Amino acid sequence: MSYPIPSKMWQRVSIGILFLLIPSVGIAVLRQSVTVAVPANQTPASSTPKTSILPNHPDYQALQALVQQYSCVVPVQNFGTLPVTRTEFATVLNACVNRSNELIATDPKIVTPADMKILQRLQSEFAPELATLKSPIDELEARSPITPAQTTRERTQTESTRKTQPLPTALPLSIPSGSSVQDQVANRANMPKLQSGSIGRVAPEPQIGSRFNTENYNRIEDNPFHRVGNDPLSTFSIDVDTASYSNVRRFITQGELPPKDAVRIEELINYFTYNYPQPKGDRPFSVTTEVAAAPWNSQHKLVQVGLQGKRLESKTLPPSNLVFLIDVSGSMDDPNKLPLVQQSLKLLVNQLRPEDRVSLVVYAGNAGLVLPATAGSQKSTILAAIDRLKAGGSTAGGQGIELAYKIAKESFLKSGNNRVILATDGDFNVGVSSDGELTRLIEQKREQGIFLTVLGFGTGNYKDGKMEQLADKGNGNYAYIDTLLEAKKVLVNDLRGTLFTIAKDVKIQVEFNPAKVQAYRLIGYENRLLQNQDFNDDKKDAGDIGAGHSVTALYEIIPTGTKSDVKLPEIDPLRYQRSGETVSNAAGNELMQVKLRYKLPQDSTSQLITQTIQDDDLRTDQIPSTNLRFAAAVATFGMVLRDSEYKGDASYDLVMKLATQGKGEDQEGYRGEFIRLVEQSRGLITRK
């Protein structure tokens, strides 16, 4: 379309108008030739050299090689021959990430480590463009023809549903060649998207229709400071869950900050592994401690307690009796739920050995056995059973769990790993009449040697609090899977720690020396606190450590004599004993004593480990290790997200500084991803 404008003042320029559909519904690019009037002294921004990448650029050539190597669907016309904008480059890059996810689902080794590093590097360089890809769905649908059979009422209902329902995240499936652009858009709108993990993640569309969101999180109140003179003991159960971190990441990549109660700082910290030494002798884990200045409050100190589980070789692992318990109720009929569950379990099946056994139980309106105990060598049989799963019906979660435990008991391996793996969005609404009955059932089976792992999926009706409780009671771990590469981390990379317990009922008790420490607070672990007397009670349940797992806990302490800006609790003077009185010189120069109790997987009696931390560890000239700096960065991030009253000088800038200094070796790319996540969170605050 042309406009009669004087040539002396204006010139006609033909430009391409791009319509981009964000990663959550795939990417399609429409080019339409349009003639518009532009002032003669101006040039379209998209054609400036600053925003264009030439075909001879190393990044361009690297991405083009990946496109050819893995047959990526290229949504940009003439890619490979003509210059592209950074946004166009990002759309092609995202298509290659999606294609990589698809290939990894079938064979984790098909994408080479070198190509994974290239993708990770490119995503880091083009993070702003990837994070800001938007999806004008309304515009695209407005341009799509409406068939005569579609009535005005149907159109209104469709638009209403779309505007009040969260957009699904979609699997990176290839579009069949020869389909129209409109068909491509329609097809991708119903596909679940799997983002990358060690490769990197692209921000999906921010979810809309939040008034229909029924996600549930248990309330968390930050642990307060305790005066050592009145309360010298701190006792808690270890926690190896990681669900909170991947769930927080999901919120941020959708363009919003997470709810305060979705942030469990200990789970953020323990999402990452740390370079602790391997245990010596017969002990299942080592204990490492370190003290440094608290980054967010210069008056305080930070104490790190790290446990490292013994790594086991695959050939030494006991056989596994695994029962997959899959929620196939109607609430799971979303692309990022059951389809992602199926893809995730396939990754685990590929790791099975001939001596392992797998059963498959489903529950919806009724619970049923889909696959009896089957040898790990019969992978095609197991995979076929997973492929047959369909969602629909109400959720009889209790009935399903009862059947799963029954099958696990029938195939029980006396010296093996017996475990039920529950995959669900946590929306139990039929079956066992109360959460209490459900947890008592799980506790009973735990005592019989059958543990429970919980894998959370989906959005909108996600029940985080319930699933965390079930995993805690079942001597298992709890992870949230938002992408296929998160499934790879949980079920492939961390498989030993996820499934093979080397120590159970692990408790920590710290006694602070009032001569050295005025007050303390445990960072995180709010729902893992124990009574002091529980430490010596072998009947009291606590957390477990898997093979190769590391567990980290942080204490913030106020040294004795320090005038802190934190208001400490006021307690009336004691009548019959002196507050803060110490035992002569028995404690010497000790700052604190750390005690741990644990049981071997088959034992009912605990063993004790004791270790002291000297006040010499508080040297101000000592440079903190990368372990402590990175753990402090993650803790700082958690306090900022929670807007903790104890965050002091914590900020996104401080998080970035600590994380960059403590990044260290990052073979899987998880720490680099954390840094990008912090950058994205800071961007959300800036935009607001």
C-alpha cells in the first residue's frame, strides 16, 4: 500500500513486519511486504549495522552449523544467507534449544557436550533478546480467518477461555513441512514447551488469568535470632529437596516474582552441589565447616556446615524396585503435566539396569496397575506402557498410593532400593479423606523399608505444601520439574542421590558457646526444626542423604560484645541460674559444637558424629571459599525474594557479586544459570 507523499520530504521504504510467537507456544515468523512512509533523513532501526548480525559472524556460523547438524526448524526466512537482527537470531537459537530438548528426550548423548556449550554460550550472549520475546496471540488470532460454522457466541467463549486460563508451556515438536503459517500457529499453541537446563532457559509468556490460580504454599516465617544465653541449642533435620528452586525459576522465567512462601531458602541453597571432601573410612558422609563475615551485615558472621555423601559407583549400587505412581486425573491434562511426566520417566527408564524392576500404577477415578514388575532390560515394554497413559477423571490419590505400596511390597528387595515415585500436580481431591490419613499411611510404609519420592509438575493448581509434606514423611526427596532438562538433572545427573539412600534420619544439633556468640539464627529450614530432645530420640523421623548428595546449612551469628542493629528478643532475668554462664574453661576457644546423628539405611539405632569450630576460624583476613561465597549468594537471593526482615544490606547487586566470585567450576552450567536468573529478577524489579 503506497501513500502519495512528496519525494523531496519522504521516501518509500519496504520493510518486513515480524510477528513473533514466544517460546511457550512455539515460534512462527510472518513476513509481509508493506510500503510505509519514512522521513528521508531516517533509516529503519532494524537495518542499522548495530542491530544486525552478518552471515560471516562467528556466532552466526556457529548457529547455522547447529541448525544443519540437528535439523532445527528455522522460523526466519533466508537464515544462512542474509543478515538478521538480534531478535531474529534469538528466535532461531530458541528453535535449536527446543530441538535439542526433543533429541535429548530420546537419547541424552545425541547432543554433544561441545554443542551444548555453544548453545549455552549463545544463550548467555543473547539472554536479553530471549527473555523479551513476546507473543501477540490476539493479533495472530485476529488475522486468522474464522470459519462460517463458528458462531459469535462460540468466538466469545473461546476468547473468554483463552484470556482467563494460563497459557500452557509447550514441547519443542517440529512442524510438518508444507503446513500453512496459520496451521503452524494453531499446532504450536497446543504443544508443551520444554526449556533447556544446562543449555539455558528461555523465558515463557507471563501467565494470565491469575484469579483462577489455586496454587498452594504453606506459610513460612523466617527463623528469628535466639539469644545463646537462654537458648544455646539449635536442632533441625537435614533437607535435600530442591523443588523450591526450580519452582522459583519457573515464576521468574514467566516474568513475575514468586510468592514469598514459595521461597524456601534451604532448597535454593541445596539445589547446587558444593566441593566438599569425600568421607573417610566407613562414614557415609563428611562434615565441613567454615566461618566468614556475613555479606549482608558486616557486624555479623556467617557459619557454613556442609555434609557430603559418599559417591557410589554404578556397579556397587543395590538393585532397585521402583513403582511409578502417575496422576492421570483431569487436572493433569495440560501440556506441562502428563506429557512432561512421560518424557521425564523415559529418561529414568534409559538408566535402568537388568537387575532393576519397574511397575507402573495410575490413579484418576480409580487406581489401576498398568505395568506389573518388569525387568529393567525390557525397556521397550516399559516405554510402551508410559506412552499409553492418558489423562482424565477425578483424583483418587489415596487409592493410588495404597495400590503402589502394595505392588512395591509384592516385589520387595530385601537388600535393594524399594521406592514409590509419585508424579503429580498435588491436586488430591478424592480417595483418602484427609491429609493426616495419607501421611500416616506413608509413615507406616516408610518403617517397612519403602520410601517415597515426589515429583511435582504443572502450574495453576499446583499444591506445593502437600507434596513437600508427603516426601518428608516418606523418607524421600521432593523435586519440581518444569522442563525436560530439569528432569534430566533430577533423574539422570543426580540419579544416585535421588534414589539411593546412604543415611537416614540425619539430624544436626549445634551448641553455641555464650562466651563467644551472643545470638544466632538458622537461615532456612523453618519447617525442619526439631525439639532439642528429638536429637537423641531414634524414633523421631528426620531427613535422608543419598549417594553423592551434598547438604548445606548456614547460621548467621552475632559475636559476643557486638552491638548489632538487629533487635534481639528480650527475656526476663532468670531467678535460679545465670543467663550466659559458661563452664569454666572446658570450652576453651570453641565457638560452637556441631553434632550429627544418622542411621544406616537398614539400621534402627543412630550413630553420632561430633565436631567443634574454633574461634580462630573467625579471622577477618581469611578469604571465604567459593563454596561459602556461592552459598551466601543463594541465601542472599532468597532473603531478597522473601523481603526478609533480616536481609540487612542484601540486594541483587550483592547477589551478583557473590555469585560471580563463587561460581568456580560449573560443568553443568547450573551456577551460570543462577546468575542469569538473578539478572532477570533484577530486570523485573526495574520494570516495575
